[in-house]
Amino acid sequence: MPKLIDHDERKRLLAEATWRVIVRDGVAAASVRTVAAETRLSTGSLRHLFGSHADLLVFALQLVIDRAVARVASLPPQPNAEQEVEAVAAELLPLDRERRAEMEVYLALFTAANTTVDLRETRDVAHQRVQDACRWMIGRLAEGAALDAGADRELEALRLHALLDGLAAHLIYDVAGADPDWARRVLRRHIRSLTTSGS
């Protein structure tokens, strides 16, 4: 009896191989041929799962997003709104080796979307999801009676989004293996500055 192929698993492995090529050699090098070579599969096998090179890149970006969402969903309960928001925000930062690789791919594909039309919808959805997450975090602080009563919630959501994007970029610019604790401290200080306890 022929061995059944788990197409979802194979797609995931191909997306991870695409990440490795992007991190090592850049988006331009992540062709169907190089990704197939990275996984030791034929280009025909890859094309059977992804109709085009753009489809492969879109899936690779979507996998980054899906993993971040899964990590946030699996976070344990926190004792208060401030710590809950900090935990969620920290999951959106490249604070360990795995998340650093994901963020490198995320930033590279966000930039590639400027010239690769097929990536733009996924990029725009990802951007909106982070912005919505920031709105949720600010709302959570308000619900938990931690947010300063005079705060402009929409402005603070945009400010938090900008802070997370900036921290992510700076962490990627840091030497690999550098201690990312400074970013945690910046994030913690920012969240505290929004609250009645920090004002």
C-alpha cells in the first residue's frame, strides 16, 4: 500500500525551508528551485502543492502569522490586565531564536510585498491584525481599570503598534544572540506609563 502524504505537513516543511533560505540568502533567493533543493524534493513536488512562487511566499508569511496567533492563544492566565498585556505584546517580539527567525522572514516579506503584488493582501491583513491586537491590549487595560482615564485609546493603540514595530526592528538589527532583555524593559515601562499605577 503506498504511503499517504500529509500535504499540510509537507507545506509546513516547505514554508520552513523558505524561511531558512530567506534568512540566509534573502527573499530574491527563495525560488522554487532553491526551496526544493533545501528540502531535497523535486521542483515538481513543490509545484504540486504551490501553484506559483508567489503562493509559496504567501504561505510562508501566513505561517509566521499563524504561529504568533497560536502562541498568544496558548498563553497562561495572568494575575492582572497589565501583566496580560505585557505577555501578549512580548509574543509579538523576536525575543528568542525561533521568533527572531520568524521576524526576519516577516520583515523581509513585508518589504517584498512592495514589488510582489500577490503578497500585499496577506501583508495588509497581518498589519491590520497587529493593529487590532494593539487595540485589544489597550482595551484590556481599560477593562482592567489599569488604563489612565484620560487616555486616548485609539492613539495609544497606534502608539503601542509603532513601539512594537520599532522594538522588533531593533531586535533584528542587534547581533544574533544579544540579550533582548532591554526590549522587555522598554515594553514594560511603556505599558506601565499608560496605567494609573505608572502615571
